[in-house]
Amino acid sequence: MTDSDNTTSSSNDLVVVGASAGGVGALSTLVSTLNKSFPAPIVLAQHLDPQRPSHLGSILERRSALPIVVVSEPAPTPLEKGTIYVVPANRHVKILDGHVHLEADNEERPKPSVDMLLSSAAESYGEHLIAVILTGSGSDGAAGAVDVKNAGGVVIIQNPETAPYPSMPLSLPPTAVDHVVDMEQIGPLLFDILKGIHFAAEEKVDDPLRDLLGQVSAQTNIDFRNYKPSTILRRIGRRMAVTHNSNIRDYADYLRTHPDEVKELVKAFLIKVTGFFRDPEAFDFIKNAIIPEIVERGRDNGRTLRVWSAGCATGEEAYSLALLIADHLGPDFPEWNAKIFATDLASDAIAFARRGLYPENVLSELPDDYRNRFFERIDHGYRVNKALRQAVIFGQQDISRGVPFPRIDLVTCRNLLIYLKPQLQQVVLDLFAYSLHQSHGYLFLGKAETARPTKATFELVNKKWKIYRCLGGPLAFPQQDGSHTPRATTAMFQEPRRRQIGTALQSPHELTQADTEIAQLRRINETMLRYTTVAVVIIDRTYRIMAINAAARRLLGVRDSGYDQDFLHAVRGMPYQEMRRAIDTAFREHTTMTLPETELDQTSEGSGRYLHATIMIMQVEPGAPELAVITAADVTEQVQIKRRLEAVQREHTELINDLSTANKRFGTMNKELQDANEELQAANEELMLTQEELQATNEEFEATNEELQATNEELETNNEELQATNEELQTTNDELSARTAELQEITTQYRLEQLQLSQLLQRYPNYVMVLDAEDLTIQTVNPAYDKLLKPREVIGLPVSEVFSGKDVDHLIKLLRTAIRERQSIDTPPIQASAFANGESEGRFIHTVVPITDGNGVGVNRLFVYSERVE
């Protein structure tokens, strides 16, 4: 079906709007901003009192330029472009096959359910759906909006700061929201997005697209060039529409001059929504078949468990795995070294996940037992308890360029590979194989994945849920081809790391010089660094721990030996970006970097430990890989004392300022009191003199008091009468104001009709005139009649003065008949003369059409069409 068709189907676009409290005003504002060329149907759902008749449709009709359809028929209602559909307040609604379906009334939750409406529309429309959540109380619409985001659609919410009831828009997870917009801007934004979708779907832009993605990769170190073009192109089209760029080349230029737009584009590329225990049957299989096995294996390995959640989005999946492990281990969980590495490309999703704070509706599918045991109730939601948060280590990572975590027992990567080309899919699978081969661990893919690991590397364990087991064997570090080679900064250390990983897999009899140097370095650590009280860590260019002493393990919270671990992920509470930036700068510029007050545990402000860290570059010998020596000292006490002193100093300064201000104020007040005392003394003397006069007048006041009392009663009576009169006048004034508004609208409409009629008469080629019905005077004539009647000015003259002849009286009689009967009349040929040149002589046939007033009560004008008869 093409865009020119009138009706829609699941392949075209749809806008669904949900609202609750205060939604009538918001919806009225929204529809008033939509023009007649709006290219998609709009379905409106608002929670209203189901027991009272709804007038929402009639209210919106007065504000909308688009037609309004109130859905009431039990039969499915087809959706048409440029039409607004208002669903009933007492029925649930679904969108199926381009139609609105009313559901059976068998549920008690608020109607209509915005969640149900959005979820059904997401299944039918996918990327072509736009969800809008407006003002309202409660959280209805949050779960449906997540389904819209998962399907690739767009989610827009009203700015909570300006919404009368912000609970409904605030209930959505922040990473599921594409745009936060003020009410007046939502309509134009919808039009721009829909226009951009069509543009991006039609234009062929292979070369410009490749250049633009290369530019994004250069600015963000995130490579999207191997992602599916059909998925990426649509999201670029949306951003082009919002930024008003007509083609991709112009948009690429816009990116160069607007760095913030690059962040918005990357955000549009990434779908960062997930859920706790998404696909519960799959997690039941993990719980019953996989977790017991890897726990038993970890028991023999020093009570160690290592899990990697790749593409963790907002963290629900990583925490789900932590819940399963904690539930299986029970009270022994704190004694285990269980680590769940959770990585994602989107920094805002990682920041949200690291907080462990989720709205209540996100936990709706979570078992009550898990919610009570592993979550803390706080305002507006729940927070993962501290033990689970410490077990999950979040980090930002581009999976196409990432470094794999070694010795992993379970990798989950669900519905991420579907966005990658086959070549990049294989690279990522090789990364997972490298992480899993030592432990013969498991790989858990999403049910929508089409990628199939090779049988030489993985064996299929569960076909339905795409669960595989790594077969093991020596694997080299996965290498990528030139189509997606990392940037130069990564290439500087990539080759040395491959050599190190390769040698790690050799037999003890085949140790290289690099292995010998590492062994020597660790022996030095055991002999020298062991006895120093300063925390010392030595890492290579890929952040791998080469040596660490006991003081560093205690200070940084590294439980096991620490060797070969990623330093940035091994240290609990480490500010990832800040420390990584300092290490990269030290390697790149060969300089010593200092982090004077680095807070480790940032779960609550001011409660963590503070370190003084120094990063220095060292090289064992020329040509050998560079290493970094990180020394750290605990400065928590000094920082706390410093902050207490600063707080005391601030309070002291504020107290001095307050005292100084108060002293000045008291001085000013004292002077004012002295002046006032002198004035009071003089006034007292005057009062003494006037007291006698006041005594004399007091008697007069007493005499007149009774008169005033009587007058007061009369005034009170008059006041009541005036109050009643005022209320009547106010009511009359309101009625007059309403009537004035109506008259203004009628006057405007009348003037518009006059203008349209004048334009029509000016363009009509035959003889046309308009007469006043009361006195048959000529109001206007068209150019043809004007030419016929020249040079005489006839506007305002009666017909009897303009025309003459034997049939003029008959013509006037017919005009009166048309007015009286309010019926159109065609006259027979009539002989008339217009007192002009000879061309006006002749016989005319007149068609008389009476025109009634706006109320249809009486005739106020006559429309006369004349045609000459030969």
C-alpha cells in the first residue's frame, strides 16, 4: 500500500496518545497544532469516568483542523490518514491489522488501558509507531512504551516540569524515552518525524551514509558501519527531520558544527530497553540447568563465578543473573567471589544501571519473593540491595572493538547480534568463545537472533532459547579485518596484547622473553612490594594487572590474586571514565598523572573512600611493552577533615557576615528610634492641647452616633440589594460576553463570505448581481454587469430606477415572490432597458436565488443571474 492510499495497514505510520488527569487541556492543545496535511492516523486514549458520558470528541472538534471520529461501534474501525480517533472511556482497545478493536469489558484496571493499546500497536506497526505520553497520574503506559521502544518505534513524553500531573510521563524508564517536549511543540515534532521517516525510507544514500557513519565513528570511537543499513537509515531520517536537514550530506555538515547532535544520533541508534527475567521460561532453564553446574565448578575453583552480560542496556538482565546466583547460593553468597561484568555501548544506560534504581512498574513481572529479599523500597520505585550492586560491575564497551573478559562461566548477549552484519557477528562470537573456552562455559543468545555459532566452537544445548556450550580448545585473540579496524590509539597496543594472549596459551616449555619478564616482575612483587605499605599496581596498556601487592588488594578491594584481571573492572567502585582517561593520557603523553581525591564507593554522596592515585609510565627495556605503575594512598581521613574544616570555615564566615549585617541594622534602628522619640514628644504636647477639644466634640459624636446607626442599617439593606443587582449584572455581562464572541465569529464569517462572494462575482463571466432583499437595492454587480450598465454608478440604487421597460414591474413582482416563498425562480424572457448605450437593450432571462441569514430564518439577499436571449 502506498502513501497515497486513504486507509492504513500495519506497514504505514500510526500515532497513539495516552493521557489521564488533566488530559483534556493537553489533548486540546495537541490537536490544535496539527495541520490538515498530517500524514498518519492518531488514536487518543484518556482515563475518564466510565459511568459518565464523555464529551471529549465534541470538545476536540472545536480545536482541531482534522476530522474527529469517536469509536463506538463493536465492529473494527479502519484507520485513515489525517483522522483523529477518540476511544471510549469504558472499554479496552487494541490495534490490529490497521483497525481499532474494542475489547470485552472483563477487567477492573483503568480503562482504556494505554499499556494494552500501545503493546498491540507495537506488534502491528513496529518502527512505524509513535507513542506519546501526556499528563496524568499513575503509571499506565510505561510498560506499553517499553514495547514500542523494543519494536523500534519512537516514544515522546510531555515535559514533566510543565505537566499538571507528571506521574504518568515520569513512570517511563528514562532510557526508553526519545524526546521530552513541551506541550505546544509535540504536534510539529510529530509532523517532522513522520516526514523524516518517509524521506529516509525512499532515498538511496549508500555512499553518503558510509561517510556519515565514518564521521560518527571518528567523533565517538563507536563504529556503526557494520550495522544493518536498513535499521540505521531510519533512525538517521528521524534525526534529519528533527534538525530540518533535507539530505544526508547536509546532515553530515550539521553534525560537524553541532557536537551535541552526535550524542543524540548515537542515542537514536541504540535500543536500550530490557526487563527483569525477560522470557521467563528461558531464565527457568538457566536457573535449573546452567546455574547449578557453574556453581559446582566454581566451588572447586576457589568459590569463584564470572558472568558477562554483553549489551546489558539498563541493567535488568545483569541483575536478573545476579538474583539467580544469589538465590542459589543463599546465605553463602557473601563468601563467594561472584562477579557479573555488564557492558553496553550507551553511557547513559550504564549510568542508569549502575544506580540500581527502577520504577515500580518495571518490577511488575518480578516474583514477590525476589522483590522482598533483594530490593529496598524507596520513593517512586525500588533499589537493588548493596550486596547485589557490588557483585555487578558495569562498564561502557563497544562489543565490535571490545577486549573479552577471560575465564567466564556464562555469557549472555540477547538480541544484539541481529543489528550486526554477518562478518561482525562472527567476530563477536569469537570474542565470546575466547572468554568461555577455558571454563567450557555457556553462551545465552536471544530468541530473535539469526546468528549461529560454528559447530567447531559451540555445541547447541537448547534450540528454543539459543543456549550454547563452548567446546574449548586453544583460541587466539579474535582479530578483525580492515573493514572495522580500531583507531590508531587502539592499534598502538593491540599487537602486544595479542602476543601476550598467544603466549599465555603455550606450554610451559615454550615461554617467550615477554613471559619471562612478567614472571620476573611478579617475583619482584612477591619480594619487594609485599613489604611496602604503599598500594602499588602495575598494568599494561590494555589495563591488565601485571603485578599487585597486598596493600593494593586491601585498599582497592581486589579479593583474589588480581593477576590478568582488567584493572578498571576489578576495583570496586572505581570511577571508570576518570581513571581510564588518566591512564590513557599517561600512556599517550608519557607523563605522570595524579588523581588527588578519587572517590571509590559512590553509592551515596560523601560515604565512600578517597584515594590519592599517581600513574607513572615504566619500560623494562627498550622495545618491550610499556607498563604503568599506579600508586595509591588512602586519604579518606584527610579529605573528611578538610571538608569538615571547610564547612566550619564557611559557617564561621556566614556567622560573621550575619553579625555584621545585624549590627548595621541595629545601628540604623537605634537612630530611627531616637528620631521617633523626639517626634513623639512634640506630638504629645499637641495631643494635650487637642484633648480638651476632643472632649467637647465627643459629646457631639455621641449624639450623632444614633443617627449613624440608623443610617448604617439602611446602608446594609441597600448593600444587600446592590449585591443582588451586581450578581444579576455579572450574569448578564457573562451572557453578553458570550453573545459578543458569537457575534464576532458571525461577523468574521460574514465578512469572509462577502469576500468570497465578491471574488466569485469578479471572476464570473456572465451577468450577476446581488440585491438587498428588504428594498431591492443593488449591493454589488460583477464586471460583466458593470460594463453593461456603464457609465452609471448603480450600487445602492433600487432595481426600479436602474431598469425600465414594459416587463420591469413583472420582474420586481417575481423578485418579491422569491423572497416571500424562499424559492429560486427562473423568469421568462423579459424586455428591459438599463439607460445606457444601445447594447443594454434586449431580452434577458433572470435566475433569482434567495439567500437566507445565518440562522435560516429570513431572506436577506437575492442572487440574480442574467442571460441575454437573442
